[in-house]
Amino acid sequence: MLTVPEEFLLLTVKDEEGGFVDIPHEAVSAGFIGAAIMELALENRIDSDLDRIWIVDRTPTGEPCVDLVLSQVAAPDFDLSAAKLIDQLVFYGTQVRELALESLCNKNILAKEEGRILWFLKARRYPVVDGKEIREVKIRLLEILLRDELPDPRDVCLLSLADTCGIIRQIVPASELHRAQERIATLAKMDLIGQNVTRYINIFQEAVAYASYTWPM
């Protein structure tokens, strides 16, 4: 099973040649931090109430893109208040994405190619190896959105991340976008995903909304 950051990254793949959809920098950073935090919650490494989070289990998950965030949250000087969670970690968002990319390459889902632009600028691309995993995650989420399939908590996390970061259009056609967003809002409130994960989704959404007004472009 892929981690939430890995599947979130696959949702951002635009084409098989290694292109990614354009997402504002602040949404990318917060998105991958949010994905890692949700994975930690799903793996029972952290827990929370309305005001704060705490470590349940410091044992690494074995996934570098997730364990990076776990190590930061477990640091002695980390402020465990829920309101400051994403803000303290957002600096590591790009690194979480890079570690997720590396993991997907190691699993032979993406490939890494070095190239050049205009003969002198180095450029790195991540072409898709066969596209099976991307198709599977998109079809799985599409069935939840449009066929009312019952999701698991991991799927709800992915859908919330995709919607908040503006890439839900990568999953559903434009004509079904409004219906899909209503379905996501309904799913996020359902008891089946657990109040713990619901709180992290809310924290993430509030952080991205705040960032769009305050973070430098």
C-alpha cells in the first residue's frame, strides 16, 4: 500500500512524460505536510483533541516521507497546539514531496530522468513507468465521488487534500465537479473516518486558506 503522500503525489501527475499540474507553492508545501500528518494519524503514531496533538508511538513507519514529519513533531521544542501544527512544519513540505518522489522511483512507479532546457539549464523529469498505480487511485476515488462507493479513511484524506489544493479536476470531469465537492464535504463529516482524522483535515484546510493570504508568492 502506498502512503498518503505518495498517492497524493500521483494525483498531481499531469502526463506520462513527467509533467505535474501547476499548484501554488503554499498549497504544495501544506498539502504534502497534511498528507504526512494524515498518514501518521492513520498509522496511530499521533492523536489529537480539539486543541492539541500528541505522540502515541514514536516508532518510525519505515517511510522516509512520513518519518521526517514524525521526527519533527516528536522534537522537544515542538509546539503541539493544533493551531500551529501546519505552520511549524510547512517548511518541510518540499522535502516530503522529494522523499515521496524518491520512494515512487524506488518502487518503479515513476522514473527519474536528467535533462536540459535551452542546452544549459538542468532539468529533472519523472516520467510514468506504466501508469497502473495512477489509474487505480483515480478510478478508486472517482467511484467514491460519483458512484457513492463507501470510502475508507485514507480515501477521504486524499479527496480532501485534492479538493483543498485545487487538483480535484484531475480526478473528475468539469461537469461533475460541483457534485464531487458536495460529496467530499459530506464524507469529511462522516463518523466512518474517525474524529481524529477529521480534525487533521480541518487543520489542514484552515492552514491552506490562511496561507493563501499571508505566505509570500
